[in-house]
Amino acid sequence: MTMSCDGAERRYTIYISGEIDHHSAKRLLGQLEEELSTRFPHTLTLDLGGVNFMDSSGIALLMRCRQRMEGIGALTVTNVPSQPLRMLKAAHMERFITFN
């Protein structure tokens, strides 16, 4: 699992790749928390284009990002591959997060 960040003027995109499972989610959450705490984005896009597997830990991770962005700005999730998208749709995550 890897993560990289790109952006300016409080509009950031975080690119995530690899597997998001119970082993990697805790480390990823720590990295995301650090980015959000130092950059204070108004707009955050999570690009999941490189994610090849996601379990329920990924759902928890996205909900935590949503909580952090609530009242600060907007969260969008983009480029979701088929396996993670099936999981997110089964959990009805579109009710809580904008997917593009």
C-alpha cells in the first residue's frame, strides 16, 4: 500500500494504491490524518485508481476521512476499481461520499 499527495491552495488529491485491508488501513489512516492535519484542505479527492483490493477496513477509512472533512470542506472519491466499487456500493457508501 502506498500513498502520495498532490495539490495546492487547499485543494489536494491523495493517490492510494495497493491493498486496503485490516493490516494496511491503520498505517494508511495515520498517514491520511497527518496530511489532513498539516494541509487543512478545503477540497480533498481520494484517488483509488491503484487500489487492487479493499475490505471493510477501507470503508472505515473512508468514513474517517469523511468525518475529518465534515465542516471543513468537500470529500470526493475517484477512479474506484471494480472490486472496491462493489464493496462500496454494497455498503451504500454513495449516501455518505461523492464518487466520480
